[in-house]
Amino acid sequence: MKPEELLLKERLEKLKKIIALGINPYPSKFDKKDEIKNIVSEFSKLKKEEKSKKNVKTAGRIMSLREMGKASFFDIQDEKSKIQCFIKEDESKKNYELYHLLDIGDIIGIGGTPFRTKRGELSILVKEINILSKSLRPLPDKWHGIKDVEEKFRKRYLDLIMNPEIKEMFVKKSKFWQTIRNFMLEKGFLEIETPVLENTTGGAAAAPFKTHHNSLGIDVFLRISAGELWQKRLLVGGFEKIFEIGRIFRNEGIDTEHWQDYTQMEFYWAFSDYKDGMNIVQELYKKIAKEVLGTLKFKSHGFDIDLGKRWELYDYEDLIKKKTGINIYKADKKEIQRKLDQLNMEYDKKSDKWRLVDNLWKYCRKSLEGPGFLLNQPTEVSPLAKRSEKDKRKVEQFQVIIAGTEIGNGYSELNDPSDQEKRFSEQKKLKESGDIEAHEFDESFVEALRYGMPPACGFGVSERFFAYLMDKPARECTLFPLMKPE
């Protein structure tokens, strides 16, 4: 019999004995009156061998067992903290009998008195013990944990049990989104919801997921933005400050920065432009870092970042020319391809010139520390942004640059229906030529613009920003990343 099968057999035998004692090993409820963290805080001033007169009642998972004859020490861990427990046979033979049927991994409830041991460790003298969930499989080895990355993602629950710092990271992720929500509400924005299933995808250059709607008998797409074209319809309808936090889906590759379904926030702000957007985004990002990390300074992907310093302004055309020697408005497609080959950059040979230019930009951004904003992008790579008054070849767009990547994108929204229709037509040609990331032609959106949309700024930020705050790949910052079946 394999070791794992033997352990399972032993635990099943203990389960039978617990049931034979008339004890339900999986009860419906336990009155957990005290969090372990609060116990540790309240009784932190107890001196060595001092015992409190107050009883506590808490619960947690057994993380270690240490028997010492007719007495034993064990540690229990709840969501936020861990504490040592001490049980003696002469205190209660019934409790001690149950204790000997417990294993590491079992979830138990205890009642007892806090005290400090001779060695000075705060502990609980157990007077009552309750089994709440019998664990039938052993936890990973304490010292080695889960080494296989694939197994860690498939069994994230074990990763959370064995690594409190991972659990803390996801607490921070919750704080990340709550900070964004609170910030937007405090600024007077209204939180709204827009459709996840769409007839036509829009709001980003990305490949969508396609599915079928049985009741309507039509194919639909999972959205690739947090409702950009829907939110702008709401601006047409009279809303002036709106935002959405929601899941979006992109049928693209997996790497350290990209994955298929993730959360994004987008806001739309009537009667403002990209400069107003840059100001509020700086304020938002500093607020997030302060709330999540407690500081504006952090290390990420090999860079030392300080959100408190002056944010740089990067010019799209000038930066590419400086770092590659290419003049993006004069160079032809073949010249850009030769440069990409020299730089060992991967690209689709079928791509049009401006998609290749954007590959040049992706090469250039890798060396930018930030924080800063990328400005003056060509109209061809941003079909939803308003043209610059100073140079009609460019748009009023700003992309947040931190640690060599884009972490947020916004612009003065295009509200000229004729210009929007023309740009959609150009994107349609790219789509027909095989560019799966080109924007769809959304006639209903153009129709909405013809009723009049106020000038506005729109902006979106995804959980990539959180991954960069944590200095981790995006996949590690996802509780349950999508994986192939075993």
C-alpha cells in the first residue's frame, strides 16, 4: 500500500472512532466568539507562567501536533493568525480521547484559558474541544510546501493554508479594488453595469471569445472592455460621471502580463479631456499604492518605482525614433520589419504598418522606469480617441507607464460621428484582411454619437497594476487561473 493510501486508511479509521463516540465530525455550526488575532492582542501582556481568569472560545485548522506523555501541544490557525494550544489528560479524559483521534489539517473548535508558558509563548489551556471537519488527506509537507507551480494553481486552497503571505496578498487585492471603488465614489462618479454578452465587441484591440445564445438563436461575444461603448452611450443619455468594475475576456496568449479573464475598471467623465484624466489618474494611483502597500515607493520587475516623484511625459514618435532610428511617419512597412528583425522582436508578417509600429513601441517601453504618461499616439493605433488639435495625425491619449509596461489607458473620447464612422471603416478593412484584434464596425454606436455625446475623458486600468505592485506575474495574483484539465 502506498504511503498516501495508508494515511488515508488511518484517517478513515479515526473518523469511524469519532462517530462511534457519538460525535458528528462535520457539524453545521460552531459559535466562534473570539478571533485568534484578538486573543493574541488582548492577552499579549501576560507574564511567564501567568494564567488569565478569562475563558476564550475560538476555532481553526490544526497545523502541528506535539505529544508529551499525558499532555500535548498543538497549533491552530484561522484566517488571520495562529496560536499554540495545550491539552492535559487530567483536565478532561473525554477531550483527551478525542484529541488522540485528531490529525494535522483537522478543523476544530476549542474553549479554554489563555496563559503564558515557561518559555514565554502565549497559549490556550484547552478545557473543551470540538471536531468541526475531519481532514481525510494530509496537508503538504510544512517545510517543502507545494513545489509544482501547476499543482499550486490547481489546489490554491492548499497554497493558502500553507502560505499565509499568499492569503495576505489576496486580502491586499480586495483592498486594491475597494480603494478604487471608494475613490471614484468620493469623486462623484456613479457605479453602473453594462452587458458582458455583446453582438459586436468594442472598446479595445483584442481577440474575443465567441459563444452561442440558445434563446435568441445568435452567436454573441464576451466583452473585451468594461463596457466602453455602452458607457459612452450613457454619456449620450445624460450621465456625466460613471464607472464600472467588472470582468472582461480576451482570447489571447498567456504570459507574465496577460491572461484570459480578469477585472478592469473604466470611467467616463463628461466635459473633461485627457489632461484632466492624467491629473485624476495620478491621484488615484498614489491613493492605491498608499492604501495597499503603505508607501509610494516599491520595487517591481527590476525597477525602483516612486509614484511620488514627478511623472515623466513620453512622446510616442520621438521615443521610437530615439531608440530605434525609425521615423514612424516616413518609414514604410518593409523598413519597420527589418528593424524588428534586428531587434529580435516577434511580429505577424501579415500585420499592417501601424500594428508593426506598435511592436516597435513595445520594444521601446521595456526600458522606461516611470512613472509617466505616453502621449501623442497615431490615430491608426487608437480608433476611439479624439484627434489632437495640434497634429491631426495623432490623438489625445495617455497611457500610464510603470516598470517598462503599460498600466492604464485613457484619452479624450472621440465624439465626432463622421470621424468615428471613418475610423471604424478602416478597422473593418483590417479585420477583413485577417487582423483579429481590429475593432468591429459598430453602427449602433455611431448612431448614438449622431444624437450628440459631450466631450469626455475615458480611462481604464486592470488588475495588471496590482500584479506590478506585488512584483509578481499576473497569473500568481489570480486566485484560480484557468488551466487545462488534468
